[in-house]
Amino acid sequence: MRSSIICYYPNTAALSPMNYENNLDKHDLKHEVFSDREQESYHDTKLDIIRNYFGLMVMNPDEAPSIHHRAIYREINWLLQIIGYRFRNFNSQEDFEVFQGEMDFQYSMIQIPNLDEASHYGSWVIEHQLSSQDRLFMSVVMAMSLNDALFFALLELLKLPIISVYVGGLTQNNGRRFLPTVQTILYLLAGTDLKKQAEYQLYFRSKAILIQKSGIQLKSSQSMRTGYDDIIDEWKNLLVSLDPVVWQYFLGADMPQPEENKQLPLTLLETSLSLDELVLKDSVMKQLQPIIAFARNGRNFFEDPNISAGFKKGFIVLLHGEPGTGKTLIASTIGKYVGLKTYQLEVAQVISKYIGETSQNMSKVFDELERTINWLQGEPSILFVDEADAIMGKRSEVKDSKDRYANLDVSFLLQRLEKFPGVVILATNFHQNLDDAFKRRIQNQIYIPQPEAPERTQLWTNYLPNHLYYPSENFATHMGEKFALTGAQINNILKQASIIAFSEGAYTLEFIQHIEPAIKSEYIKMGKVYHRPQEIHYEYAFDHGESEIESDQTEKTVNINATKNNDHIDIDSELSPIPNPSSNQRIGTPGRPQKLVKRNRRTERTSIIASNRTLSVKSAIHIWQSSLPEGYSYARRDLASNLAKFYALTQSQIVWVVERAVNHAKVEDTCVLDQNSSINLALEEMRQQLGKVNLLR
């Protein structure tokens, strides 16, 4: 009895390999019934074409640019041998392991290649103990990532209607592109033997989780079209592909990290601070020790089943407290201390108004983090979730379908959090809003209080940039005692003050000029009314002339030479010799009467405080300019400003330096004070009198 098969064929003569694809487009395909002899003739014609094409696609491993490419070349060449054998014997029921050792289309032996263990793909195969069946699966998805032309023979088999059911796969671009499915893998493994295909189905379905973790992606055709991952299809009809990040790794790229995936709502947290630099109470530091211990030793602990049996992997911590108390900083510094990466979950990108998308977004995050731990030898990471109450809030009473799906999102998060093998640090300002089920799963709950005066003083000290200075040694202590601010607020204040000082070319952060405006801004954000503490006022307000406008009865200027007893000279009596000018004459201007200032107790105290302290840059500029005698000038217009910026002197010291410089100028018979001559001589005399190494700020 004659057997026949329905096939497609072009109604032209045999096509040459070079113009085969073009001719397929130009000629109509007819649906005919062939006899056995006609079928064999037709197939032989196609076989010659396929053989020529395969000869062009085979890659020479000796010409590979790296060991990583060489391993991929060998694996895909092996896949071409198997595809070629199946095309030549498309009705065969032989298992793929049976025809290992047969000759391929180039008369080479079909055999599983040996891979270099140093290659990324080779080490991956060895580490995960992949069988020959697994490697064939992986070679198909690698070929999918490399080039669609590698499946040209399978496209031809799809033109045989009965065989196409065995081959599986889908086509795109009017039949030009072949997309392999799980059924395609089964056909390459078992041919048309349905019993053997069923065995391979059971084999792969039992390894579904390992397949997913290895970077192989399974999606339904509907999911590919719509973008939704949860559309269900028959398992054998799922499309197979390789994660692009994994493919780049096999090609020789560095080990992929979660932060390289721009589609994930994750941000890598980095900090310049060390754990020792954290300003926290001792009680809080002690509570952080279990987190540090797990982050450092948790992986090794769970690798030993004798001591970890009965415990769930992972460690969940809750940090709660007022905003700005350092919860984010704690997470990043712990990661830096133990050598793990800390990722912050971007909550705003995770939460979706559409049903089920919040869970999908969270699933992608956990899958990626677990991938780096499990199958790419990645170290466990720390996942930091700020404002955790936004996605882990209390489940509400179900009133409609929206409430039900919202509760399902919370339940899903509970399950993934428990399974995550790393450290999860949750942070919230409203811990009372968290769902009770979350609280039960939290291993450690730590309250981060607002810093008190000693901690605030340390923060004022730590956050000061290296090249800037405070107006006094105890300035940080005063700020810490008088202003109840958090670490974030102090950091923000000093950031604003430093920028203003930098723009002015100043090296000292003055309270009135630089710091107080930023403090007022923070008080406004807190909804509080700012009042300058009296002690701060008397200690730091006078440098900027605020004493000049405190009272209508007080003169706008306080001249240190107008006081009868010259109190400012007595305070700096260590300077010798220092002239004692007449109380009614201006220094350096003989015979010129000086305007007398109305004295009272307040102005005398102002004069004493001002003369005892190093002047700010702004105040020093004024003294360098006003102390210059009539008829004398500086060599440069900005010389007074430069002297004020670089030299830390009191008011009386500046006056003394100017007078000594005038005397040196007289010797040189000039009325111009030059820093390279007269002023430098006077400054050197001042330095020697004080016994200091230098007078710089």
C-alpha cells in the first residue's frame, strides 16, 4: 500500500542555496499529496540546501576571540548537528543520545562537546551539574539569543503539517522567524516518540524551579503579545528564551548585578561613612549586633543543616522612629561594614493601581536578588524598604474585589519576605500602621530615637567639612545643646551653610551669616517658631555688628580705642611691645581727635567680647580697612579682604599689625603697605610674639 504525506513545495525547479530565501518569497506554495518516492526526492533537494546552509553557520572554536566564546561555539555547533540529524530523519523515534556518534551533515561525529571549565558557560554547567538533556535545552535558548538563522531547518519542517505538530514552535514575520517552545525541545530530544516525550516532560517539569533560576524564561505566546506574565498556557506550548543578562555573562561579561537591570525598582545605597562613625546611643548599637551577625555569617550558617535545621532563611528587621534619625544610613553602613550591597526598594515604582501589578513588581525584585545569591555565586544582599507601611499596611475588611486583591498583595509579600535568603530592613515612621502578620515575622524591632545633646554635638562635629571651621572651639557644643535637631537636619543645615561660605570665599562658618538662616528654614519645615537662644546671641552675634543695633542709645560703632582704660589692649597683653595710644587719638594718625563713644555697661561688655575672640572674615575685613591711617593705602584693592580670609586674628591684633606695617613703610619711605614687605614683616613679629607656628585660619 502506497503511503503519502501532505507537504508544501514551490512550483519551480530546485532552488540554489544562495537564492533560496528570496525564491521562497517570490513563488506561491501549493498544498499537494506526494507519494513516497516523490517525498524522498523533495526532501533530498531540501537536504542539500540545508547542508549547504549549515556549513556556513558552523563556527570554528579555534577562531573564537575568548574561552567564553569558544564554549558557546562548541555547544551551538552540537545543536546544529542534532537539528541536522532530525531534519534528515524527521520521522525518526530515536532518542538523541542514541545517535550520538553518528555522522552529521559535514561527516563529523555527533558528540557532546567538552567545555573549558574556566569559561563562564563551562563553569556554570559544572557548578549546576547539568545533564546532556539540560545542556540541549540551554543550547536552544542560547541559539535563540545568537541568531534566528540557526533554526532555518526547523522552519522547513513546519511546512510538513503532521511533522510540524511534533516540532512545535511559532513563526513570525510571515514565516521568516522561528520561535522555539518546550515542544521543540521535546522533539529534538525524542523525535516523534510520544512515550519518550512524556518522560522528558516529567523530567523537566520536576526541575521547573531550577530551570527558572538558571536564566531560562518560559512565557506563553499571549504573555509575549500583551506583556502580562500571568497568562496560562499548556506547558509544552510555552515559548523558551534566555535572560539577556545571563547571555551577556556567558559571552564573557562581568557577573550581572541587580543595579544593572534598569527595569527593576532598585537603587544601590552607598555611603562614605563607616559603622564606627554612626552617632547612635549605645543601646541602639547593641540592638544592631544581631543584624550584623546574620549579614556576615548567615549564609554559612544555613549551609550547615546540622545547626540550621528548623529555621527559615532570611532575617527581617524593622527600624522605626522620627524622620531624619538615620534609618537609611544605618542600613547602608551595615552593608558597607560586612561587605554586602544594600539596595533600596523604590516604593513609588512598585505600587500600582492596577490589580495584581504590585505583586508582580515585587516578585521581579525578589527573583533578581535571589538570582544573584543562588546561581551566579552572588553574596547575599540587604534589601532596604523605606516607608514600609505604604506596601505592608494593615489588611482591610473586604467590601469589594479591589479590597480582596489588595489583601492578596499583602499576603504575597508576606510569603516572599519569609523566603528571601538575605537581610530585609524595613523602615517606617508609623510602625503602628503595619499589618500584624508582618510584625509577627519580624525578628528584630529597633526604635531609633532622636539624638540628644551629646549626639547632636558629635553630629555638628562630624558633618563639618574638612576645609571649614567654626568660629570657636566650643561652637559644636553650643549648637548641640541649644537646638534639638535630627542628624538629617544638621546635615542639611551645614550643607546650605557650606555652600554660602564657599560662594563668599570664607573659611569660617559664622552663625549669623551662614548657619542661622538654614536653622530658621528647618524650623519652618517643622512648623515651629524660631527664637535665638540668649546664650548664642551674646556669644556669636557681636562678630557681625548686631550689638551696634541692639539699642537706640548705643552708637553704631564700637571703637576699641575710645575706652578710657583700653580694655582690649589689656586682654591681649601677651603682645609686647604694643603701643598704648591716646584715648582721644586714632592709632597711626597723630593729632587727629577721635570721636568719643557713649559708654555703658553693655558696650563695654561688647568691646571686651569682641577683642578677645578671633574675628570672622567679614568683621576682619572691616578692621583691616578701618585701621589704616589717613594717607596710607594697600598695594592692592583686595589686600584687606585676602588678609581677613587667611589670617585668624583678634581686633586688637589686626590694629597692632597695621601699626607695625606703617612703621616699616615709613622706614622704606612709602605710604603703600605691601604684603610682600611691610605687612609680612609685621605679621612675622606678631607670630613670634604669640609663639605660634603660623597665624592662618
